[in-house]
Amino acid sequence: MAKAFSVQRQRGFTAIAIGCFFALYLPIIVLVFYAFNAGESLSSFDGFSLRWFARAFENQQVIDASLRSLQIAAVAATVATIAATMAALATTRTEPYRGLTLKYAFINQPLMIPEIVTAVALLIFFARIKIWTGYSGLGYLIAAHTAFCIPFAYLPIRARLENMDLTLEKAAADLYATPWKAFRYVTLPLLWPGILAGFMLAFVISLDDVVITQFVKSAGQDTLPTYMLGQIRRTITPEMNAISTVFLLLSIGVVTVFFFVNRKRV
Amino acid sequence: MADVNAVEIRNVSKIFGYGEFAFAAVDSASVSIRQNEFFTLLGPSGCGKTTLLRLIAGFEFPTSGEIMLNGENIAAMPPFKRPINTVFQSYALFPHMTVAENIGFGLTMLGRPKQEVRDRVAAMLKLVRMEALADRRTSQISGGQQQRVALARALAPQPKVLLLDEPLSALDYKLRKDMQIELKRLQAETGITFIFVTHDQEEALTMSDRITVMSSGRILQVGNPREIYDAPSDRFVADFIGETNFLKGRIETLAGGVATVDTEVAGRISATVPTDFHPQGEVTVVLRPEHATLCAPDQPGASQMTGTLETIVYFGTDTHYHVRLSDGESLFILREQNKPLQTARFAEGDRVGIALEANAARVLRN
Amino acid sequence: MTQPAGPIDAEQSRDIRKRWLLSLPALLIILVAASGPLLIVLLYSFLTPGPYGDVAWRFSLEGWIGVVLEKDIFDDTLSLADAHVSIFLRSAGLSLMTTVLTLLVGFPTAYFIATRPERSRELWLFLITIPFWTNLLIRTFAILEIIRNEGLINTLLIDLGLIGRPMQMLFTDGAILVGMVYVYLPLMVLPLYASMEKLDFRLVEAGYDLYATPFRVLRRIIIPLVKPGIVAGSILVFIPALGAYVTPSILGGGKNLMLGNLIELQFGQGRNWPLGSALSITLMLIVMVALLFYVRNAGSQGARHG
């Protein structure tokens, strides 16, 4: 035996794990590294520069797409979180009742179906509605994003609720709180971290979406990911890396907050 | 091989952590365990008895020292090569296997032929009276039955030594009593050396051939139950095993293993002294509660100990009396066996005297 | 018992009514913008393609026939559509290989995280969580940059003198596989970790105590006990891999299509919405079968340990 025996040790596992972490981060690090390249190349580094960031911030298409992405994500995540919170209250801490399983299946349905199928379905459906109503605004994208954000927002809220004791509300009722006041002063404050986590998950998920957006968007409605997808198919300059780097930072920021909010248990 | 010790622990230490967080779970322990012995490691939780057991099993490795199995140093051998099996405190039965698969696991891993495994599993099921439940999942049987399966599983490969880590602690009182008898029977039938870990002194006294008392990683005393109970080597052992009264005093005379000690609260009493021990000056004398009886405070022949009877606790088989001695601080405990149709001689609040039996007092080494 | 059952029943049904009302917004949104339109896809798969995309409202089985068969241009005879069959096979093959590879890499990684001391475990978990929530497009793009002809790997190999000119890695099935393994790896690690975290290491000790070697402990004890995590991770990777669109379209170029790209093609250049719809339903059915397999497996595991 090369190393001392340990109950938890499996030969080679640590090496594979370290290799895995290395492989996960290397491409991202390279991507970020070349965002600071002074030259045009993505493989030879010609000195440090912020020119590609400046270029991205001056690119009207990038700015429009970014604002559109944030706008859709903000609205979709907010609506999805409210709907998911209500749904979570309706589906937890209860004896099983008729339709409960159906509700679970329905709420989690967007997770089960391949995105491309939902995308196609929405393309067909919204195309009809566009013809009938003549409306072709951002409403379609917002509706689609809200729908697939709901299960993501639902998960942490439901988890939080299931750890909460129903006796707390009963205690509040015993102390003369009306159902609304019990919700406002007992349930909601305790549920808050779950709601926050749900909102952040929904926000990131909406921000990251490519496939559904690609199929649902009308002309001139590019979000940042669909804009990037279009650009990748053309010539690539470090400007893409710069945009990706900013995007990455945003995601990592939200995920970090999520991680720490969600970790603190009662 | 009868002349070789089954297990010999030679100056073994196990240190967890580094630097200022370093902590010796086992501290220079040495002890020999004989062939076919029911040997018990006894001590309070955190005393190092479980770590010592894990060192013998091979789940941990000693920082220093040697562990000999039948004369061979196994300190660096991984657990799957040691002919030693363990009955875990939590039983650790494999939930994805049946009772029979659990019992046969060790033999299968040893590469024994299928037929031999089957026969041996059947024999083990019979030994622990579990034949009817062979094909059950381990989650479908009761705690006592799980205990038997864990025993059968550990005995099936016919180990040189069987380690038992507080195996009875999860059982209720009645079942525990039954299993104590069962364990003794299994040990007698299989002739395997048992090393048993417990914090229950009563369990240790009733079951063991010999006992090791541990505290803070150190081995304090090794001996048979009578030695441990009657002749505790130090204050910790005396205090941990059963109830004890401690009296402070000064040696006045010492001859032929008997000393006269002038105690603060009981006056002059005679006490036995361990062999090869020549105490002088301040000593502590121990007295078991059952070696003293209550008497009237002025009764002739009593010691000079008097006090007020504070509490009477009735235990069914016997009665405990707590007496506040006349110095107002020390509490003396007595235990008297209950006799048929006995009426209470004293009531709480009475002034009483305490009579000591001859040769009951003993001088501690420290 | 003189207690009338009436008020309690009324209370209960009021509670259930309130619960339906509360869940209504979420259910409606999903019905309108996710589940409902799936039925329209089913309907469209039985219609006739319109000349400029969309459909004409005439019943037809052409869409479904086109999933695996093709009509000869001249004599209308049907034969197996080799292009579609090869795309199905490629999709299935690549998805399966992705699942197996992510499992082979993800299992030791999850085990590694689960066996860290409690304090550093959080950090390792966090390091897996970050790629999980970062944009799939950006991660695919990162892989693209590495394996391009002018990318890091080729540049390095040429600088080291190991190869004379760039290896063509991009726009191959291998590139799609590497990309999907990279992108979906966190989806495998997280459920695996979740079940390994609950692994009772006293059972591992018991295995060693009963003469099992480290490999046998892995095979006979650890793997059976974390099987729910293995199944969950495999499903979580297999489903999106099968319907993958972004990764193959970036790393596979225009030629190495997967099902997702084939579907997209029917709604773009192909202008054959019924065929695209039929292909979508087919993909969904395959996923359903995989999910059913998962539910049955997870169910029996639960009963076993319960």
C-alpha cells in the first residue's frame, strides 16, 4: 500500500476529483483571461487591456440586449416567485387531498420536458396569437420565462415551508392573530429566505435561457444570450470574452448570495 | 497457541489533530488479553475505550506502539486482512441485503465456496435462533433481532477475536438482560476471545472474565471483576465502579497489611492496605455502602461516626440511606438488604450512628 | 359520539378550496405558457405543411411518416430516411456516452466532496455549484475557444512540436461529446453528492471488517447504497443531453446534427412544421419512458430503505 489505509479512501478518486475541478474551471479561466487581451487573438496574449470591455459597453446591440435580458428576468422572476410562493403555501403542510399530486406534476412539468419541445410548442402557439391579436411585444418572452421559472422558484420555497412547523401559525392564532396577520407577522418573515433564494434562482435561470428565447422572440428582440449565440456563429473577437466575463460575474454574484442565504437554516 | 496472548496492546498511543489541537484519545496503553477470554473495556464516554477497540479492528491506526494478534504485529494491517470481526454499536447491517446475505457477506468476501457459505449461514442462523427470518430485509426486523444478526454476521467467518462496541446499549432493560446471557452462551460455545466495550459497570461486572478500567485515554486498572470492585487501585476506579464513601485521614500505624487510620469524621478505624504499598501521612480510605449498617447513635461498639439521616431511598431489593455526618458537610451512603416483613427502624431526620463491618475499609494508593 | 361531522368537513373543504385558489396563478401560467401548447404540437403533427412554414388545416400523416421514413422524389416509394436514422442514433449514442462519462468522472468527484471535513466540504460544493448556475452558452463558448484550430490545445501541441498543423477537433461528434460532458457534469455531481452525504460510513467500516477489499466495498456496499443518486444524476444528464440544442449547434457545426437541431431545422429552413412537431413528440415520448424508468427505480429504492 502506497498510502496508509483509511476507511473513506478509494484509490484514484481524489486524483479524478481534482482533475474534474481543474477541467471545470480551466476553460472558464482561459475565457476570462483572453477578455483582457490587447490583441485580437484568442490564443496569443498580446498584453493587458480593457479595450474589449470598452468596446462591448459602446456596442448598442449589446446594451439593448442586456437591458432586455434584465427587464425580462426581473419581471419573470418576480411574477414567478409570487406565483410559486402561493403554490408552495397551497401544496405543503397538508394531508394529501384530491389533485395534490396533479399540482406537483404540473408545477414541475417544465423541468421534465426537453426545452426544445417547449420552445417549439410556444413558437407554434404564440405565432397563432400574434396573428389573432397583432401584438408582438415582449409579453410573449415574459410569459414563457415566467412559466419555466416557476418550478425553480418553487423548490427552495417549498423546502423552507416543509421545515416550518404549522404550530407556529396555530400559536399566532391562539394569540388573537387573524389568518392574514398570522401570515404577515409569522409565516412570511420565516419564509423570507426561501422566497429570496427562489427569486434569485428564477432570475439566473431566466437570464441564462437560450433555447426558448430563440424560438419565441420576434425580430429585434434579442436577449444577451441569443445575441451571443448569433455572434459565436460569426467571427469571434475577445469582445465576446469580455461580455461573457461580465455575465459570469453577475451569475457568480447571484449564486454566491443564493448559496449563503439558502445555507442558513433555522 | 494457548501460551500466546490473543491480543497484546504494547504502549499504544493514538493522537488526533495536530499542534495545539492535538489530543491523545489513547495514551500509552498496554494490556494483554488472553485466549478465550471475555475481556471488557470499561469507562465513561470519551475515555478512549472505543478508540482502542477501533485500533484493534483496524479502522484507526496507532500513532505509536504495537498491537499483537497471536504474537504477530498487526498495527499497520488494514481491517480487511485482520481475522477480527466487530459487532457495531449501531449494528451497521447492510440495508440492501437480506439477513442471510448479511451473515454470509464475510465468508463471500473471503472467497469461500457457495455451498460452504450457505451451510455456515444456516448454522449461524440456528445459533442465534433466527432461522425463520433468513430472507427478511434488515429493516423489517426488530432491534433485538438486528442485534442477533449483527452477532451472527461477525461470528460467521470464525474470527480469532470478536470486538463488541456497546452492542447492548440500544436495547431496553429486559432484552439487554436476555442478551447478556446469550452473549455468555455464544462465547462459551464458540470459544472465541471477546473484547467488549461498555460504559455500564454492572454489565461489565456480571459478564467479564477480566475488566480494564479506562479514563482520559489511560488504562487505570486491569483485573477480574472482584478485584476491580473490592480492591480498586485508585480513586477514579473506586468512584466509577459502584457507589463508594471516601474518608480522609492520617496513617497512625501500619503492620501486616493493616493500617490504623485517624479519620476526620469517623475517628480511628482499621483499613487494609494494598500489597507493596507503604503509605505515610495523608491517605484516602474507601468504604462500600453495603459494608456499613445503621445503629443507634450511642450504641456501644459502633464507630465514632454519627449524623443525621437525610434521605431513605427504597430500591425493592435493598434500601439506601444518606447520612449527613456530624461535620455538617460529608454525606455517607449506606445500603442494607431488605428482609421479609421488615419494619423501618429509622425515619428521615433521626440522629443515627454508623457501624462498619470488619476489614471493610481499604486505603487507596492515591 | 354526539359531535356532528358537518363543521369539520366544511372547514376541510374550505381549506382545500383556498389551496386551489392559491395555486391557481402558477397552474394557469404553466398551462398557458408551457403545458397547454404541447397539445397544439400534437395537433400540428397531424396536419399538412404550409408553403411558407406554419400549417395548412388538412389532416395528414406525412409528418409522422417523415420521422423515420422518406419518400422517393420520383416514384413516391417509402424507404428508411438514413439521415434521420443517423441523427436519432447519434443523439441516443452521444447522450448515453455523455451520461456514462459524467458518471465516471462525477462519482469520484461527488465522493471526494462527501468525504471532506465538514468545513471544507462547503467550499468544494460551492465550486461545483458555480458552473451549475452559470450560463450554458458561455460554458460551451469556453470549450469552443479551447478546442478550436487556433485554440489553446492546438497552439500548445504545435508549440511543443508534437503536431505539425492543427488537429481538427471542432465540428466533430467528439467535440459535441466533450462539450456535453463539460456542460452537464454538475447535473451529475449534485444528486450523487446528495445521496453520498447521507451514506453511513459505519456500513463501509462493517464491509472492511468483513474482509471486503476497497474495490469490493465500493462495488458491494457504496454503489448499491447511493444508487438513487446514480439514477437521479443519470436522468438529469440524459434528458437534457437528448434534447440538446445549443451545444451541438455550436460545437457540431452545421453537419453533426442532433435531434434538437433537426427539430429546429424543420421550423427554420425546412419549413415542415408537422414533421418538426412529430419529431418533438417523439423526443418527448423517449424522455417520458426514461422518466418512468426513473420513477420505478426510485420508488423501489425508497420502499427498500423505508
